[in-house]
Amino acid sequence: MKTLAEYQKIAREEGWALPHFNISSLDQLWGIALAAREAQSPVLVGTSEGEREYLGMRQVVALIRSLREEGVPLFLNADHCKSAESAIKALEAGYDSVHIDLSKESYEVNMRGTQQVVVAAKKKSPEVQVEGELGYLATDSSMVYEKEIAIPEDSYTNVEQAVEFVEKTGVHRLAPAVGTIHGIAVNKPRIRFDLISQLNAVVGDRVALVLHGGSGTQDKDLVQAIQEGISNVHISTELRVAYREALDASLQNSPKELAPYRYLMPARVAVQQAVAKKIALFGVQGKQ
Ligand SMILES: [Zn+2]
């Protein structure tokens, strides 16, 4: 098994993408782990601030570590830390990676805060990876929106700024804003492939480019985004939908069932199937 940094590097060189899936329950984690083991694929597991507060940071670190010890190449990312303090807490708990997201702050504040997290991560361990974000996504929540979501013109990542940001912060991954949103809206996202390609040309040799808000994006668009230089794709809402729908059906089908491991099993299987499809789509099967 390789390190996260090595997988990121190979993904960039070979043109596939490391999947990132969020969890807030052990059933979701098992769904992901079983799919990853079956496909022999490295996977980043993410917890947002709310998700890790619910799960317990040290507890989720121990879960991921225990699966890795059994040969499943899972790595843990603290998704969307909204402050340096939040990222540093995750580092102290033993996360493999932190995503510092100050993208809604001014460029200067974003740069300084991200630099601070990179310094803290290096102090913790040379293995720990840091993701920064530049440009912002129009939505924060991984939910299904019953309306169209417009992408503000000023939200897209500025290419010159991205070069400076990568140089000055020393991040390992960069999440640009290229037209996706968090969650699923009525309108399909229109991805700026030209922007991905430009960013890849100027910083692609130094950082992995991360696509957030992959849910609700058509398969062919995800494939093209990967071809243009994306090497890490976040999927959250689609897994939440699969989990919830399977759980609803399970509870309806067995209204008297009291054993959680029985009525939760269909939800876990639904997550496993959804993850297996994304693993195949991202070209990461057998890359362990
Ligand atoms: Zn995200």
C-alpha cells in the first residue's frame, strides 16, 4: 500500500482520479470500505465539521486506521475546515489530510490561513496532506435543491492567483471553482473545462486539482474533467440520497424490525453500489 501523497502523484501522472466520499455513520463507511476492497482502489474518506463532530474525530481516525491495517487503502480528510483552528484540531486527532476552506474570505486572509495550516501539518508529519481552496462554490450544503442555482461570475478561480497561491502556501491539493456546486440543483452544472485545463497547465505539476460538488454532474462531464486534469473528485449528495432512499424503503418493508444491523443493511449496500460505480467511472479500480 502506498501513501496518500504517492497515490495523488500517480493519479496525476496516469490521469485517473482519487474518489472522495463523505460519511457520518459506520454503515456508510462500511459501504465505502467494501467497495474499495472489492475494486482494490485507494479512496479518500471525508468528514465535514458537522460530520466529524457527530462521529468523534479520534474515533473516525481509529476506524480508518483499522481498515487500512486490514489492507483497505482508505485515507481520512477533514473536509471544509472553516478556520485554521478547526484544521489544526483535525491534525491533532490524527487525520491523514485536511482541507482548509477559506474561499469565502478575502484572498489575503485565505492565503495566510492556508499557510498557517500547511506549517502546522508539516510539524505534525511530512505525510499529512493539505488542500486549499481558491474561488468559491455557490452552495455549501450537500442537499437536493428544488430550484436552479446560478454560478456567480466572480466565483470562478483566477488562474494567476492560483499560481501565486500554490507557490506561497505549499498546499498539496487545490480545489478550484470551475462551475460545480455542493448538492444537486434543478439545472445541471456546466463545468468550465477550459479553466481546468489552464489550471492544470500552470499548477498541475505541483498540486492535485480537486473537483468538489461532483454529485449531479453527468458521467461524461466527470470523465472529461478528469481528462483535463482533475485528479480528486468529491461525491457526497449522491451517496446521501442512495443511503436515505434505501433506508426509507427498508423501514417501510419491515415496519416491525428492531435490529439496526438488519434494517440498516440495505442502506449500506446502496452506498457500496453507488461507490463501486464511481470507482469504475474515475478509473481507479486496481490502483491499490
Ligand atoms: Zn466540498
